[in-house]
Amino acid sequence: MLILRIRKRESYVCASELICKFSHLILSRDVFPLKPSIVQNPNLVPLRSRCFGSSRPTHNTQISVVESTQPLLSLTPTNRISRVARSEGQDALFEYLHCTQGFHCTDAEHVCKNSPYFLERLLSKVENEQDVSRALTRFLRYNPINEFEPFLESLGLTPSEVVSLLPQSLMFLNDNQVMLDNFHVLCGYGVPRSKIGRIYKEAIGVFSYEYGILDSKLRAYEELGLSKSTVIKLVSCCPSILVGNVNKELIGVLEKLKAWGFGNDWIGGYLSCKSAYNWNRMLETMGFLGEVGYSQTQVGSLFKTNPGLLLEGSGKRIYILVGGLLKLDLKMSEIYSFFLQNPEILSAKCAKNVCRAVCFLYEIGMEAEGIATIVANNIQALGAVSLNQTRTILKKLEVERDTLCLMIKEDPLTFLSLVAKSDIVSIEQLWSGNQSRFVEKTTFLLKLGYVENSDEMIKALKKFRGRGDQLQERFDCLVQAGLDPNVVANMIKHAPAVLNQSKDVLEKKIDCLRNCLGYPLESIEVFPSYLGYDLGRINLRFSMCAWLRKRGKAKPTLSLSTILVCSEARFCRDFVERDPEGPTKWESLKKSLTSS
């Protein structure tokens, strides 16, 4: 009768309240003896029933209840765990959440597969056990965990954020059913689970709404004419719009954009969860452009050409840049022309470079008129180059400030190429039309889909080594091997190092893939970095895997990335040591491949 009674739901609630009430105490092992013969305090019986509903004594447990309630994510990181142990740990955690705690299988699966830090520390509790799954299941049976830890981590929060957001008086998710209900509303609406963590961090009050309130707020934004996908992006990037009534500033921004010819969902195409948005500042930016003389048509053209003008920094950059240019006595018509012809100068990097260049010219004593002339004629070049500090430049050139002013006025581009930071491509290389190599390389990158003079183009010019005709030859080599040109273009954008090898090396690696390793050519479409690995590493690791397959210790088909990406120490741990003779074979393969 006692066992039946303690399995009831009331005992679960009692256990939860007990743990929370006594979690601040330091309990000794005298309270929970390792091998008790009699339960000394009947009030503690519900505690054991909360953990798997078992009436067995808590023997063989290695930590006290208080220790188990300490956030695992706050503990010192442990050594990396093997893939097999991780998989078994996920299975054990899934069984605990789904079968024992009654979580829906979808929720339980997402939590156990997307809380790697929590799982790593949980596995450290049984790291010396051979049967990880069984040991962890036994551990979870007798040691309650704070379920909010893996749950919040699975929503995209970092361990430090999780620890700071843990409820003070709760350990079990089912004890906060209101929070779970609102979580499921967001999931059901289509908000990615990995984005919900930001909502929890920035607008935690959303998870306290009574039934129906959150859903009505989401629908209210759809009634403004926004599509469901745009609403999802908005709440993911700016959770504060779910707090209080419908955001009036956001409505104002949407109305102005609509008046300027933009569709309701235009803004959704440029939102990023990496940014924060201030709708009030956006409204002020729009008003500012009108006050300084821009027409609605001109503003519309600016935003269409460069959405970052409005969305990156919520319009803050335009105040700084336009304000600085106006101080140089440049006319608004000139500034408008700059933006329209060179929209990339409004990017964060270019705007910063222009402002830094203007400050530098002031520091060396150049008059406003001279600065205005240089900016007006070379603003694109100024935006592309990051300058050294003034003191560094003067020391490098060994000139006085007055002399330096004259040098800059006579030949601004040559000066910029001399004083640019070493990690920036020189102005002469970027903007001189007489350098045929640079033109060929640029032409090749334009064919791949890069935008001329963009930040991405500048980065690509650094990553791709070789002349334009050499890059084209290597590109053609991959196409002639049987790959689609569009596929090759996407491959080398994700792995530029592929084209930094000679045609002969690429042909050898493709031949090795097909004829020696037995993989289809299409396998490098999903893992183009294969072509960047050394042939010695490729042959050594795949030879080892082939030997293991013959002995039944490795799967017949392993992905290229699984074999090549991991470090040598991890490869030895996950593959070589699967067989008792593996280490000996590994050293033998090393010697034979080295000698050959």
C-alpha cells in the first residue's frame, strides 16, 4: 500500500517542494546513509518516489541531494567524451525525460540532442563506468537533476546564461506548466526552438502569460499585414515586441516603408538574430533624412540599394556618417550621390574607415576644404582601407605633419597604400585599373557571384591565392571531373582553400577519392574541405578504417568528414582503440606510408 501511495501525483509535488525547501542546507551522509536498512524519516519517502517512483533505498549513490541540485553547467568542464558515450548518454537522458518525467517525445529528443554542455558534465558523473547507458540511468534514478538546465541550453542559451536564468525555487519543468504552455505556443507557431532562448532571456515575462494571450499577440502582428514568417523573424530578433501592446514604433516604421513603396514583408528579408533593433531610432532616422532634404523617392532608392542604412544599428550609422560629412561643408546632393553610387560605404566597416580617415586628416592639421576635396574624390578608397594610428604613420614615414598634408593632397591613393594596416589589401591593388592580375582575379570572382567592391569581395581577394587564370583553371578542373559549375561555385565559397592548390594536386585527390577510397564524386559536394586535406592524412586514416571494417570494428560507410575532421588524438580514441591490435596497426601504417 505504501508503494502504491507514493507513486501518486501528490507525492511528486511534495518531493519537488521538499527539494526546493532544503536545497540550501548542507546534508551529511548520516541523513542519507549509503545502505540504510530503515527509512528513518517518513517525510522523505516522496523524494524517492519523485525520482522514477521507486521505493528502493538510495544505495550506491555517490552524491547527496544538495550536490545533485547544484547546476551542472556551473561545474568545471570535463574532458571531451567519445561519440559512443555521447549517444548512450542522450538515450539515457531521453528515457528519463520522456518515460519517467512524461515529456512529449519531440521535446525530450530536442533537449537531449541540443544540450551538449549539460550532457558532458552529466556523463562525468559516470565517466569510469563501462556501461554508460546503464550507469547513467541508475544515476538519474537516484539523483534528481535540475531539468531547467538542459531545457534552457537546448533553446540556444550558453551555459553562463542558463545558470543566471535558472528559477530559484524550481527544479522540475512540469512544476511550471504555464511556462511550458507558452513555450509550446511559440513552437506551434513556428518559432525555431534554438531561437526561443533569446526570447526567454530578453522577455522572460512572455512565459508567464495566461492561456491564449501569447497567441493573440502573435496574431495581432499578422493583422498588420505581415506574413507568418516575418512575424517569426521579428519575435526571434526583437522579443520585446511581445511585451505589452503591439509596438507602436514598429507600426510607424512599417507604415513609412509602405508609403515609400516597400511591401509589408520587405523588412523580414533583412532581419538578423545577431543584431538588436531599436524601432524608435529607425523612425528618427527616417525623419532625419526627410529634414536634410531627401525626397521619399530618394529615401526609397537608398534603402532598396542598401537596407543596412536602416537596419544595421537601427539607423545610428547614418547620423554619424552624414553628420561628419555635413561638417565638411559637403552639400546634401553630394552626400546623396556618394550613397547612391557607392552603397557599400554604409556598411559598418566602410563607414568606420571613412570616419577614421577624416579624423586622421584633422589630426595632422589639414583644413576642412582640403579634407572635403579628398573625401569627395576618394570616398570609395577611404572606405576600403583601415589606417594605422597617426603616431605610427608619422613615425613610419619620418615626416612632419605639414609635409604629410602636402603629400596627401598631391597623391591621396599612393599615400593610403603606404599607411594602410598590413592586413588590408593596398589601395593600388584594389582600385588601380592598370594591374592586369588583379583585374583577372576580380573578373573570376564576379563570375562566382561576388558583388563588385563589396566587403565579401575584399575578403575573397585575400583568401584566393593565385592569378585569375590559375583560379579559373582549377575551377575548370573540378567541372571537368563531373561536378556541376553551380555546385563548384558554392563549394569554393564555403571552402576557399580548395582553389589554393594546383590542378595536378586536385586531380590526384579526386582520383584517390574515386579509385582508392571508393567514394562517389558527389560526396565532396557536402564536404568540399576534403580537397584541402593532405594526401598523407587521407591515405593513413582511410587505410586504418578499411582495416577496422575487415575486422568488423567499423561501419561499412563512414562520411569523409567523420574520418578527416577530428584531431589525431580523437581519431585514435574513437577508431584505432576499438581493436586491441589497433594501436600496433596504426603505427605500422604510419611507417609504411612515410617510407613510401
